[in-house]
Amino acid sequence: MPEWIEIDYAVTLDKNSNIERFARDIALEQTVEVPETCVTDSSLWERVIGRVLDIAPKEKEGNTSHYLVKIGYPPEVAGHQVPQFLNVFFGNISLKNNIRIVSFQVPESLAKIFKGPNLGSDGLRQWLGVYERPLAATALKPMGSSPQTLAAQARAFALGGGDIIKDDHGLADQAFCPFEERVGQCQEAVDKANAATGRRTLYFPNVVGDHEQVIRQVEFAIRQGVRGVLISPFLIGPALLRFLASRYPIAYMAHPAFTGTHFHDRRHGMAPAVLLGKIFRLLGADISVFPNSGGRFGFTQDECGELAQALRQPLPGVKPAFPAPAGGMGMDRIETMAEQYGCDVVYLIGGALLNHSGDLAESTRLFMQAIRSRFTERLASPAGTVMINGKEGLV
């Protein structure tokens, strides 16, 4: 791992601009925030100011040129905290144009501070007792439904054999569906269904609000027997996800709400793999939900593949997380998603499952059958274990 925070920027400039000066300006803007001539203390160049490590010319388009710029920042400037890390990462330069973060590496000292997921993909599999196939998830919806209606949905999905039930991210603590009433009824419905099936379906309520509200909601959910929550890091604040994951050893499913402005201009912002993949994973997401290609949003197949890789790739001291491609997916997409993502993925189907038939439990059984028909149900292994990617795991 690098000694410094290393960030790769894709930079687009007009042909008359000086890339060396532009790169130095990024390094200054993200640290001392003064012109180069104002830096009179020579020690700042070693202790604080970012260092341009590499500039690689890319393709040219008419009057514009593209470059890949690598800048290293001393880890101390991140202050060993999430907000300041993000400030150094993409603070002032997010207000400029034609700068896109496409990858980054952090030193092991920072990776240990972030810690990453509590469970990761392997730990979540152990909780569920599912090892040989992708996980199956759904969303309780629509907004405006009563707690009783949503609890009935949760019960049906659990009886049908699904793995994870999450609240829709728009379900908050609204008068028509109060948080505590919804969570209590949905968790009770899932518990009863699990008792009937012998399975371990999990319910992830959505927690959202100010810091005190979110903490109260998480603590209430845990008292009800909940073992995971849905969270939108850019709605509640990225640092709050890190705080929750450090204090409460449950599972966290991250939702991408309010992140979209980083992705729509392919010359500015961050690559989806950077934000929804690596950063969300470092903050503590065990599962990261993102728009799958071919759905109702605009991610490409390559972007989705890179995002999934960022969640799974080896990172010292940080567990791998599950990608959860979603956004208009249906059972007819299982085969193509299997080819793209393999086994370590969460299939998240919401509206399409509700719309499939009037019997959600039966629709869920068909959903599970479609997954099992594509993946081996159980591989031969010693008694009491199954094999995951060649490694033994407890049933």
C-alpha cells in the first residue's frame, strides 16, 4: 500500500492550458489553498502540500486534451477523520470543472481508521446460512403504505424464501407509517415467518434523520431483533455511517440517494466505483446498492463491473462487501446479471416482484427458483460445512 493518499484524476483541458500548472493547482487547492508564491515555509512542501506524482497524456478530442494525473497527499492532512478525508479528497476542486476522480489508494494507517464493513460478504453469508448462490433481496414499498401492509409484504417474502428485506429508502418516520410501528411489525412478521420456514431472512429498516434521530432509530431496531439497517450516507452524512458501524456491530446496506450529481458528467465528479464502491465500503457498508446497467438509470455495464470489483477487491484490513445492482431489475435479468457479477452479489428486485403476481410469496419462490437454477445449490464438502470459492464455511 502507498505511504500517501494517492488519487488519480481524469482531467480535461483545452489545448492551450498547461497541465503541469493545473495539476500543481489541484495539489495546492486541496491542501494549503493559497498560490504557490505564498508558500514561504519550505517544510509545508513535505508535510502538507500534495505532490504531483505522475501526468499521463490520454486521447485528444478537437480542441481538448485528456490526462490522467496522480497526486499524493500526506495522510496527516486527512486528520484521521471522515469529513476531512473527504475534504482533501474532493473538497474545493468539486467546485471546478473537468476534474473526475477515477481511482485512489489509502495507506494502511487510514484503512485501519475506516475499518470497513463489520461483517463483509462472508460474514453476512454466515448470518444467513447461504453460501452457494447470490443473495436475494426485495424492498418494501410503496411510500404511503401502512405498517400492516408492509409487514404483510415482509412476511410473504420471508415465507417465499428470500434473504434480505429492506425498507424502501423513502420510508422514514412519516405520520402515515411511523418508524417504530413499522419496524416492530415488520420484524415480528419476519420472525414468525422464519420460525415457520426454519430460515434466517433478515429485515433492514431504513434509518434517516438528524444524528440523534438516527441513533435512536438504530438502537430501537436492535432492541426489536433487527440485525441490519438501510442507510443513505449522503443523506445522513458519511461520517455518521462510520460512527454507527463502529458502535453497533450490525450489517449496513448503503443506498446511493443524493449521490447522482457526481456521475452524470463523465468528465467531472467521481467514478461510481470510487464513491459507491470503495468509499462506501471503507465507511462500513456491507452491501452497496447501485443502479444496474439496463435499468431505469444511466450506469454503463463497464461502470457497474468496476463498481462491483471495487467492493470485492483485496484491501488490507478491510473486508469485501456485496454489490447490489438494482433500479428496475426483474427476474428476466438474472441470467445476464449472473454472467456479469457471478455469485458474490445481492439481487435486489422490488417493484417488479410486487408486480409479478398477486401472491408475493409465490413470486418470491419463483425468484429463488430462478437463482437456484443458475447456481449450484450445494457443493460437496465435509459434514457441517460448504465450500465458498474453494474455502470452507459453516452452514
